[in-house]
Amino acid sequence: MKASRIAAAGAAAGITVLALSAPAFAHVSVQPEGEAAKGGYAVVDFKVPNERDDASTTKLEVNFPTDHPLASVMPEPVPGWKIEVTKSKLAKPLEMHGEKISEAVTKVTWTADGDGIEAGFFQKFPVSVGTLPEDTDQLVFKALQTYSNKEVVRWIEVPQKGEDEPDNPAPVLELSAASEDGHHGSSGDEASDAESAENASAETAADSGSSDDTDTTARVLGVVGIVVGAAGVAYGVLAGRRRTNA
């Protein structure tokens, strides 16, 4: 009886923890595919879960930061969704590859052609962005999620360090430190790639030798196990006979 009560209490506690922790994960978020380094380019995914049981998500609006505008924003086509890119004039032009950029993307809107994101599902919306700013550690993307019943959830509250997460946090992209070389495809990189390939070959050979040693050890242990097992059976038989004779 006590054991069943303890099990029931544990199950109830587990359900309570899950119920309390679920909202922390069920919001619009942004994550890079790989790394989002300062001064570089990245592909980021806006992840949108559907939080309603009686409606589907039919529209997503993501506002791009105006305090750190991005000169290049290219959404990846998403089947079943129409994409609209909104550009605005910049108060302070950007310089990119020696050219002045006077406008930048300030909003990207995805609108479903069909049912959109149904209950129990989520959708990723990939976007290529760059160049990422070097004078900040994060970018905030305020987002609006619209449901088929016309409800709009505003993910616009900026999380503050040292404080609890707000009820409707805005997606925040954390930026990593810029690479030391600051360039790609140079002869130095090629030499590094060659060295990496050589090291990989050496590691493969080492792994192969290790695998052979492991196989040999496994076989020896297997034989030893068989011998020990046979000895145990023989001992059991002899012991049984002695008991019978006695």
C-alpha cells in the first residue's frame, strides 16, 4: 500500500513539474544552424510551436532589429507559406563590401497558404543573415504569431539578465566571438584543411588498429567465458552426483 502511494505521489509530482516547465519551451525562438559569429554570416531558424488545441498558426511576423540593421537578409522558401520581405530606409547608412547601404530588411512575414501549423506541431523558418554586428552580444527579434481564430500572440518582451523569463519573451539570437583570422578560403585555410585531413587519416588508422585490438580482446574473453561456463557445468554435475551417492 505504501509503495503504491509513493509511486502515485511521484507520478503526480512529475506531471506537475512537466506542466510548470512546458510554457518555458512553448514560445517563438531563434537558433543558428551552427554558429552565429560576430562580423560573419549565419543561417538562423525561427522555431514556431502551435500552442492552441482549437486553432492553427497561419501567420508569423518577425521584426528585425533597427539598432543593429542587417544588410543581407534572405529567407529560405518554406513549402505551404508565402513570404513577404519589408525594407525600410536607414537613418544611418551601412557600408558593405565598400558600398553604402541606405535601406535594410526590417520585417519578414510568413503567411500560410493552407492550414498552417496545426495543434501538436511546430515549424522552422530559416533565414540567411549578415553581416552580424561586432558591437553587441545578441540580437532581439520581436515576433507576432497569428492563429486561425484571429488571435495574435505578441512575443515582444525582452528578457533581462538576472530576472525571470517574461510570459511572452522575444526571440533572442546569441552571438559568438568573431573568428581570429576573419576570412575564409585562404591558402592558410587550405593548409589547415590538408593538415586536418592528414590527422583524420591517422586517427582513422589508429581507430582501425584499436578496433582490431578490441575484436581480439572480445574473442579471447568469449573463449574464456565458454571455458569457465563449461567448467561450472561440470562442477555442477559432479556435485550433483556426490549428493546422490551420499
